[in-house]
Amino acid sequence: MSSRKVVELFYDVVSPYSWLGFEVMCRYRNVWNIDLKLRPAFLGGIMQGSGNKPPGVVPNKFKYMGHDLRRLSEYFDVPMQMPANPFEAMFEKGSLPAMRFVTAVQEKEGDIKMEKVSRELWKRIWNEDKDITQPASLSEAAAKAGLSDSEIKEALAAYTSQKVKDKLKTSTQDALALGAFGFPMLVCHVNGKPQMFFGSDRFELMAHCIGEQWLGPKPDKAASKL
Amino acid sequence: MSSRKVVELFYDVVSPYSWLGFEVMCRYRNVWNIDLKLRPAFLGGIMQGSGNKPPGVVPNKFKYMGHDLRRLSEYFDVPMQMPANPFEAMFEKGSLPAMRFVTAVQEKEGDIKMEKVSRELWKRIWNEDKDITQPASLSEAAAKAGLSDSEIKEALAAYTSQKVKDKLKTSTQDALALGAFGFPMLVCHVNGKPQMFFGSDRFELMAHCIGEQWLGPKPDKAASKL
């Protein structure tokens, strides 16, 4: 176990490219000799803290993003659908309550349930075009993720607490300190040195840097072909 | 020949990611069943026309770009070195004379010499930290690319002509009309429909879309391993 390389994935469920990165890394943690650490954080804080601007402000870039996500979601086999009003979903409504809720689930129920809740939140915003800001929306996602009524109640009681707010803030600050300017951000700890990879398009390079092999976004299918 | 898919590569020698894309596509035109069309264009015009901002304005993004380029240039086997003052090289001095010269070489001497001159200009700015704006710099690059004295003289006489200026402008406008907001931009013509891929990190996806196989950035070495 001690030879496993630690790979941190910083993500926010408001970010569609984070969903791609999340699913790929969840597949590869069973293929590569890595210890994957999921780090929910707040993308709004990253954009503000780094002075970065979202891609939506350049019309050609925004239009491309739609094509790019459609092609990538098919190739990566991640069931993505653009919401009717992506601007509203991403920038007006945002993800602060959702990411606090994810953090509360991690705090109270652990990483496995947090992972499932994250996926259900992505499905809501990036497939079903549903809200992820209201308590009822968060409960619904948690129920689909398999949390019991009492677990959901506990997470809902905790997600507005100072402790959870601070935990999310710390995670966001950790990401900024490591050089984040957007999500997903992958940080590989190789020989005690963090190596940062931004986006969902550096897996092949990352594999090369950590001494593993990239088998495409669906390694199980690739492996069965070998 | 008629079954070959046309792939256009829009590039500017001021862009390091364009250099990566250029070398990879020059390797793959011998591996994939494609007809590669090199389209020199002016990145400054793309940024202005699309309203995009260069990555250099966000400190974390700029810092990352340095790491990313160092890792990618090693992995792609493209001999890149960051200039001492990348801001000055990229944004203050810029590439308008260089891209007009490349366009003049294409006009007068054809695509093969244009390709070689482009590569020598990239080497100057992105490896040797040398100027690419002065006539003497352009001559030197052209001489290294194997152009004769008379060919260089001809290109230098043509690169400030209205015809060459207009040709570069048309190419830049073509890129904008296809949805460009930066370079490199690859446009694959599949069943009469253009499919656009931005950057040097969509080759695997692009291969999937045109029915070819991605063998990594050095296909010759990969092929000899099979």
C-alpha cells in the first residue's frame, strides 16, 4: 500500500469538465496503483481567488464548449446534457449550497457516500436540468445516492454549520495554494512533490508522469480487449 | 485519394501550443488517411475578433502554462524552452510580420517550404529566445529552412504587399467564421460538415471522430513497438 501514489481530485459539481474527470478517475483508481483522494471544493472561490473568468464570456468559446462537451460525454460515456440555460445554472444559481452539502456528507457519512451524492448532483444539473440549490433538491439527490432518511436529516442539519463551511473553505484554499485557476484539478504526489494537472484532457500526460498507462476513458473496456 | 479526410490546422508561430499541434499533425499525416492543410493565420486577430483574453493575465494560469509546456514538450518530443520574457515575446512584439512572411513563403514557394520556415520561426521564439519581427530575423529563419538567397529576397519583397496582407487576413477571418477563439484550431471535414477541435489536447477525441487511431504524440515510435 505504501508504494501507491496519492492523486487528489479537486472538483465542483457545477463544472461539467469536473464530472468527466471524476468518472475517469473513479474508473482508473481500480486500474492504476493510486490512492485517489476526492476533494470537493468551491469553484466560485477559485475563480474569485485566482482572478480567472469563466469561458462563457467569449461567445465562440461558449459555443465550442457545447460541441466539445457533447462529443466528450459520448466518448467518455458520461450521460451529459446541456441545461436549457447554462448561464443561469452555472453562474447565477451556482453551487455553494451543493458543495457545502457534499462536504457535510463527507464529514458525517464518509467518502463512499460523498462520491455517490456528488454523482447524483451532477446528474441533476448536467443531465436532468434540475435545481441543486434548495434543501429539497439536496435531499432528493442524497436519497437517490442511497442515503437513509436519518443520514439525509443529519447532513441537512450540518451543511450550514460553521464547521462544514470552514472545511469547504479550507479545501478551496488548499486548491488555490496548489495553483488552481479552475476545475477539475488533479494533483499527483510523486516523490514528495505535487504535480498539478488542470482539466479533463491531461490524463495521458499524467499517466506518463506517474509511470502508469493510459487506456482511454473507458479502461475496463480497453482492458477486456487486450 | 478521394476518401482522404481533409484536416485544416490553423496556427500562429507565436503560440507554443500551436507548435505541439503542428508537429503532431505533421507526424500523423503519414499515419492517418488524411489530407493535412496548413493554414497560417494571425492569433492577434483571433483574440481581438473573438473577444478572448490571453492566459497570461491570470497568475496561476500563467504559472501552470510554464509547467504544462515543459512537461508536454518532453512528452511530445518538441524542443521547447520558455523565452526569458514570454509576455514581451508574445504580446508586445507579437507575430504579425512573422505570419505575413510565412504567408508570403506559402504564396511564392509553396506548402513544403512554408512548413519548414514555420518550424524555424517556432524554434527562434520558443527555443532560442530570438526575435521574429525584424526582416533580418525572418531571413535567418528562411535560410535555416533551406530557402535560397533569391527565394528569401522574393519573400521579403512580398510579405508587406497588399496581396499577402489580404491573404493572411482571409485566413484569420476563415478561422473566426469556423468558431476560433485561440490556436491551434483543427477543423476536420467529415461528411461535408466541419468539426472543430481547439488546442493540442483533443487528438484522441479527434481520431475517434474521424475513425482513426490515436497512438500517442510519437506515432512512429508507437508503430514500431506494435
